[in-house]
Amino acid sequence: MLTIRTLGAAAFALCCAAGPSWAVSYQSVFEVSPVETEGYQHVIWLRDFLPDGAGPGTSENYWISSASDPLVFDTTGPGATLRGTIVSGVNSNYALEVYMDFTYVETGGRTPKCEYAASVCSSAAYAAANASYDYYNLDDGENTRPTGQHSLVGTGDLAGVVLSLSQIPADGHLPLQVGLGAAGKPSGSSDIDYVLSLLGASMWLDWDVTQWDVTGIWPENWSGRGDVNIYLTAVPLPAALPLFASALGGVYAIGRRRRKVVPAQDRALSPSGFA
């Protein structure tokens, strides 16, 4: 029989239950913001992808989150997803939808990718922070649309373009890392306090052009290296909050309702004798 206590417990579990069965340190829906490299902001870097992008200092190939469809990093499920749209830092008409799915690997237990000054990478404070890093591999892509792979799918002036993505190194020893200081930027920083104040994520990747149905522009290269470097801010109101409020409303209504006695002839249909 449903009671105020059991419904209250269910409502609490819906909103505020402990984390998942895996030992993830950072479980939330995160807003994504860019890091800065060589004076350019980016969330994803695609080296030598577009024309006039020959070299890591060219802003054409630094991509930022779209204002109309911002990137969201979600670790609340069995794994993680990165979704949204990125635009070229110098031409917002060049846009790519992001479809990346990740499988949780472990928390801590490995040496992370560190792009800071050697004094930071070898410090006890950094070691203590990365002991709680969450690590994720790009999964097999079966749930990633529309190509069955991890993809960047062109929109705007790049409609008709598809890039497939793969994790590097291929042996998986440097997967996506999530934690304080995990964004890896600003590269070469020696300010340990600043580095460890920033929650972020990063990984290296390869990209390959698998479709190019665009006229008037050609890629600088058909494949290359890139990376993901992002800062993360947890969304203030969890998605479960409206459901939690609704559940509490239902509990309150039940508490005020008088229990109705079921007529004797109908009690066989109601083991408790109450509706």
C-alpha cells in the first residue's frame, strides 16, 4: 500500500539519491566554457582543417561553443555525452554539431595528461587532485548519430560535411579526463592554485573528413589531429528538480485526502480495503 512515507522516500530518491554504482567524482550536467591557447579561445581544436589554417596559431581552426546551441557535457547517465554546436572562432557561419559518447573507465589510478609547467605536473597538490579524476573512453559509437561514429556534422556554410573522430593514443592510456585542473590550459602555467581552481576536461583526438558535399570551399587537409579542452560549470538547477517538486505536490495531496472505505461487496478487489 502506498503511504506518505513510501511516496516521500520515492520523491527523495528521484531528486537526491546517492550517485551511480560507479565511483564517479563529478556527476552533473555541465555548462561548457572555452579555454585560451595562444590568444585564441576554443573548446575543440581541429588543426589544419579549414583553408588558411596552416598551423596551430591560426584562429580559423579554434572552435567555440555556439551561443544558440551551446555545448553541454552530461555525466549523469551510465557514461557521459558531449552535445551541442561549435562555430569557428572567426566565422560563425562555419558550424559543426558535436556528437560524442563516452564510456566510464575509472576514477584515479593512472597518470593524467598534463600540459602545465613541470613544477605543477610533479607537485603533490596536482597528484592529490588527479587521484579523483574521472576517465572516459570514446565508446563504440552505436548510440551516436548520424553516422554511427563520433562525429562533427556541418551546418550553416558547412552543411554537407561530416568529420569522424577517434581517440588518441589508440591504446587508450590517455582517455578523456575530468577534474580540477584536467582542462590542461593555460598550457605551461606554473600557478598551481589557479590551475586547481578550474574544473575541466580534456583529451586528444584524430579527425577524418568522411563526407564533403559543399561547394566553394575545400578543407586544408582531409585528416589531422585535434583536442578537446573545456572548463565545466555544473548547471545550478538539476533536471530532476521539476519532477521532485511534482512528486512532493502529489505527496501533499495524498496526505490531505481522506481515505475512502470500499463497499463490502468490492473489497475482494482491494486487498487493503481502501481505495
